Amino acid sequence: MEYHHDKLMQKLFQVLEEPKKMEDIDLSTDFVKNLILKIINTYGTIKVQQLQEIIGLHLDILEECLKPMENDNLISQTGGGFLFASVDYTIRKQGQKKAAKLLKDNPYVGIAPVTYDEYFKIMQIQLKGRYPLDIPSAVVEKAFNDVVGMQYPKKVLTESAIGGKGFFIYGPPGTGKTFLTSKMSNILPPLLMPRYIEFSGSVIQLFDPDFHKMRPEQPNDTRWVKIYAPFVFTGSELSTQKMETLYNPNKGVFETSPIIKANGGVLLLDDLGRQKEDPNVLLNRMIVPLENKQDVVYIKGVPVIVHTHFIPALSTNLEITIIDEAHLRRAPLHVFLEEPSSNEIVEVFQRNLNALGEKYQEDVLERFRKVYVSYVDGGENLKPTFAHARDVAQIAQAIRIWRDEEEITVNILEEALDQHILVFMQRKYTPELFDRIISQGTKPRQ
């Protein structure tokens, strides 16, 4: 707990106490009033307590704003209880006209943002001198607790986290590259970040629940969130356009790129070479953010500096030579993930069955092992991947439920193996032809 909530984090929590007066908040009164008006207009009639839940500001601040807005005939009370939180407010005709204009200029409706200056200051405090880290061994052990084998890869990733150095992770498909890299989120220190930033009246979205996992402990100011170190990953869909901060007119916010979302954590560029653009063109876009730990985004034509303090992780199933040496120097560590042993894949298969709450006959595990042992030892000599272990366990569960049986049997496992596309293809084609089909998408001759 001390590592994930150290003295610096404790001080920041004290700084980020919930503001209770307009003079204590970093936003202008007009911005807050306009945001309140847009929310009330959106709902028509809304209780103050619900308004507070949406905007994330203290009741006293809302009262400071709502009373003058009521005097200006923008809104009016329509009922409610004795307590201010239970009062209902509705929009008036004059308020509707103003709200319509505000929504046209900036349609954002939601939690109050944090000013750009406040974001930059708090983030700079956290990231200055971040590396090298002193990571307790207990933290490392817990982070990799559910990773089977891979002792050397775990060591390299831990050293990457300590020094903040990028790495190249490669190996056959299904060997756990993404899964292993994601564990660094639990090794690196957590981060405080704003959900949204306000810059010259525009709103920039930073927090992305797809990549930012919240910690149990949270600051009182709900505009800020404490997250595990980000683990952001992109694949074959990545393009230079998606590496820019773009305006979303439907949400009324500027949506940040993976480069910015990964700040304080790890950015995994997976499947390099599978994108429509040359991988070196994509990596060229990352040179400045990597070197300066900052990037420039444009908000209505105005350049804005944002933090991009992340560890780059590069991954491919193709030859490493597709990437220029200059980019490899920015990811100097390397990890090659070999195919798992039959014992390792059986252990992962068993863990998946246990995680699914499945009962199974003892000989199910041994039958699964036989799929991946050599012909000499009476097996099928298929290439083991951790993805097989997960998928086959899930398919077997579905078959077991469909059959209305109480446990997974060898017979159910056989059917699950028959239904798995990669197992089927490896059984049907020679290893050489299978590799060509998977790596190049070549259609085999019948």
C-alpha cells in the first residue's frame, strides 16, 4: 500500500481536497454557470443532488451559481424539500435561448474539468524524477502472480519499469506478449490525472475507462482520479491520424491520442508491420513525445503542451528488420517469448477452468497435454500457445452447458478441440504450410 500511496501521493491528496467555494476552484464562474445551464437544459428539470453528481462540484459552489442564475431569469425552482440538495430546478425560456447558443459553441455536458494550468502543475510534480524506481519485490511478485513461467521475460520487464526504458517484445503468436506487458501496470507507481481539462473554454478528455483503471483510494475532488499506471495498446488499426488529438463534435471534447493516454505508464504498439502505414512512419510520430516527454496538440489552432511520459513497448510477429535501428534504440531492451512447454500450457488451461468455476475429470488435463507433446511421446505435436489454453477452456464450458452435464469430460474436451480453428488447421495442414497461412494469409491449395 505504501508503494501505491507514498508520501508524495498523500500530499497531493491533501492538495486535491474538494473545493467548497468558487474562489477555491480553478475554473471561472462563467464557465461553471454555463456548464450548469447546459446540464439543466439537457434534463429540463433536475434536482440539485443529481446536478451535483453530474458536475462533481460541492453544493455550496452550486448554490453560489444557481442563485444568480435564478435572479437572471435563466432558471427557476419548481419544488423540492427543505434541504438545498432536494430542490428542483427547471430551465426558463431565456435560459433555453442562452443554452442553445452555448451548446452550439461547445456541446460538452458532464463533470467539471480541471484547468490546463492545474493539470500541468500536478502532473509535472508526479513525473519529475520518476525513474529509477525502487520497486518492492512483493509488488513484482504480486503483479506477475498469474503469469506461468517466463522467468527471464518477467525480469526484463521489471528492469524496464525500474529504469523507464522501452523494450521490444517478440515471438510467435499466442505466447502472451500483450498479457505479460499489461502486468507492468501493477509494477509502475499509480498516477493522479484529471478526467477532463479546460483550455480557453474548450474541453480535452484525458480519462479513458478502456485504458485507465481506477485505484480503490480516490481524492475528494472528483474531477481527479487516481489510476493504476496506464497500459495502452494499439494494433493493426493504428494510423498517424489516430496518434493525434481530434475534436469529437458529438461529445464536444477533444479526444486525446494513445500517446497522451499512456502518460505515466506503458504504450504497446502491437502487430507492427500489420498496419496500412509503414511502421517506421508511425514510430517517427513518436520521436518527439519520447525524447521530450511532452507533445503538442492543437486546440482550435492554438498549440498546447501535454505530458507524454511513457515507456514504449514494440511488438511484432514479423522480422525485427522491418523497424529502423534508430527506433530500436528507443526500446533498447528486448524480450523473446518462446512457445510454452506442454506443462506450462496445461497449467494455464487448468487455471482457466478453475477461474471459470468448472469441474473436470482428472484425465482431461492429461488429454489436453497430449495435444502438444511430440509424436514420439504419443502426442499430436501441435504448437502450444497460451491463447489455445484460454479459448479451449471457454469452448469446453459452452459445450458442457449445452449438453447439460455437471463436469467437463474428455469427450467434451475432444469436441472443444475439434471446434477450435487453429487446432483444426494445425491438424489439417503441415507445420510449414500452417505457418505460411497464419503469417502471410496465403490460401492453401486443396
